[in-house]
Amino acid sequence: MRFWKDYWKPLLIMSALFAAFFFLPVEAMRGSARFENSFWEALSLAKWYAREHVILCLVPAFFIAGAISIFISQASVIRYLGAGANKVLAYSVASVSGSILAVCSCTVLPLFAGIYRRGAGLGPATAFLYSGPAINVLAIILTMRILGVGLGIARAVGAVLFSVVIGLLMHLFFRKEEMEKAEAGLAEPDIEEGRPLWKNAVFFGLMVAVLVFANWGHPGGSSGFWSFIFSIKWYLTSAGALLLAFVLGKWFELRWYYSAIAVLPPLLLAIFFPGLPQVAFIAGVISLSVIMNINGGETGEWFQSTWSFARQILPLLLWGVLIAGALLGRPGHEALIPEGWIARAVGGNSILSNVFASVAGAFMYFATLTEVPILQGLLGAGMGKGPALALLLAGPALSLPNMLVIRSVLGTKKTIVFVSLVIVMAALSGMIYGKLF
């Protein structure tokens, strides 16, 4: 293994880079409209991602992940989600988490990294990693309304089963490491919680509420309960943020007047610029960060942990988004790989079409709820129902940026196994559904 890492691995990487530059078709690419468009699509996707997902999705997720590493004791994580925890409880919690978190494949990454580093077992952690973006109540409802009840139910059932099966298989494949991790967890002293469990539950519940309501997508209609929630999403987000500031001042080591100061800038911006709620949200993030640093103590440690996650994950996501944009572009905009190729490859319900849909879905980036209108267009272009389900089960849970970050947390071998399990199971599910329906 050492010989591979020290000699053969660097040699293969350098050889591959040399071959890529040696055979690079520069003359063919110069002046090529498709190549130039792929460059602009990479930048366009990065711009869209920065506007739509970094501030409202990733930043709250980083704060939650940082809070997990500081305010949740390692003993608690090991007790409920560790390698030696009760399997029914651990996988039940992990597999239904997505019904609460309306997050995409990238937003779930800081949360996954947080619980895994605090001692969660590989099985429950990867079950959570899959279920977070896959089991989204709004997305499943939207799937039923637009793509049909059959696909919606198949997506919901498949996503829950997938998360449990993938977690169990990951635990099985790496059981030796998991047993060692479980034994190490038993050797850890049982640390007493610094504050009651219900206070921590309220604290994390408020942060999750801010994350969920700030990113609440339009359900596609103008009436009904979900549309009503969408119409008041920023009021609910503001209420959650104000309660969070109160909790930080009351139960945590943040001085109460710091909480009041942190609330003032976003409150004034919300009043004077009611049509730009994102501005108030950004001001709230900046105010909270500054106050946490000034206050020091456990809130200062919380900010340092949050920044550590952001520093590790954001650069990898940026490169992943740029590569995905250059290859696949945005929905409705072609890049290096023509959309017509994809539409033709997923027609019918053959083995090849299901595998292709599963692989393509795994590497493409889907923001929360965007996979439904994309699939609607592909189904209209002749896509089979089996490949549609395969893409629904693989797409929201994985993406190229997502894979790069998972590798930095789990390592290459575990990442390859996890991605392969998702692709194979999605393709098999699509084949079965295509045959039955």
C-alpha cells in the first residue's frame, strides 16, 4: 500500500495528465461554438449555484454542522448513531431525516461530515447522507402532482428502502473498521451533557427551521397549504431567527446584549428593503459571525468549527460545479455533452437506458425540486418510466461536487462503494418499475 501511494499513484496521475495534454485537440476546439459554450455554461452554473444555494442553503448547513461538533457530545452521537448503537433506532432516525430537511446533495454534506466526525457509524451516516436530499416531502408531492402518483409513491418507498439498505451494506463491507470504531467508542468516557437535551433539541430545531423555510420552494400551485407556507416563508424564517437569537442569549454563553445587537442590522434591512429578504439574511449571518467571535467561549468555538467545514467543503464544491457545468450545462442549455444524446440514451426501459439514467443522474447536479420539471421534459421527449425512476433515485442524492466532498470525508474506497451502490440500486429499481408499469 505504501509503495502504491508513494510511487505508482503519483506516476499514474502524472501519466494521465501528460496523455491528456499530449492528445488535447486544441485545433479542433479553437473556434468551436460547443467548446466555447461549455466554458460559459461552467461559469453560468457556478453563478447560479452561488446565488441560489450558497447563502440560503450551505451557510445555514455549515452553522448546523459546526454546532453539532461543539454542542452535541461525542458520547451522545455514539450512543444513538454509533457503530455499536441499536440498529433499529439508528437507521430509523437516519432514513427519515430527509422528510424534515429539504436539502440538496451538496447542502447535506456539512451535516453528514458533522455527525460522522462526532462518532456516527458508517452505516447510519451514509443512510443519512442518502436520505437527506432524497426523502423530501415537497419533492415527493411535486413528483406525484406532475409526473404521476405511481412515480411519486415509487420514489418515496424506494428512497426510504435505499437509505437503509445502502447503510447496512456499507456497514457490512467495512465491518472490520466499524467494529474497531465501536470498540473505541465504548472506551470513551460517558461525558455529561452541558445542558438538558430538550434545550439542545429546541436550539437545533430552530436552526433547521431557518434552513427549511428560507429554502422553501414554490409547490407549483396558487392555493393550498404548501402554497400558503411559501407565501409566508420569510416571516417564518424571521421568526425562527429571532427565537434563535433569544435562545443563544438565554441558554448559551452568548451575552444577551450581543444577541440584541446581532438582530438589529437584519431587522432594519428587512423593514427598509422588504422586497430583498436575502439582504437581511446575509446581514444576519455576518452579525452572528462577528458577535460569536467577539463573545468567545463556546460560541467562538462554534464559529471556528463552522469555518473549518466551510474551508474544507466550499473549494471542492466550486471545482465540482465548474466541471459539471462544462460537461452537462444547465437545464435547457447544452455544454460539451449534447442533451439529445442523453434524451436518446434514456428512451424505453432497457437495461442500458436504466443504467445510463442512473449514472447520468449521479453525476448531474439537481437543486431541490428542479429534478421534477427536468424529468417532465425528458419524459415528453420519450424517456421511459423506468429510467425516470432511476434518475429520481440517483440524481438528487448524488452529484459530481457531492462526490468530491464525500471522498474528502470517507476516502476514495468508501466513496466508490457508496456511489456504486446508489447507481446499481437505482438502475435495478428503474428496471423493475419499468417492467411492472
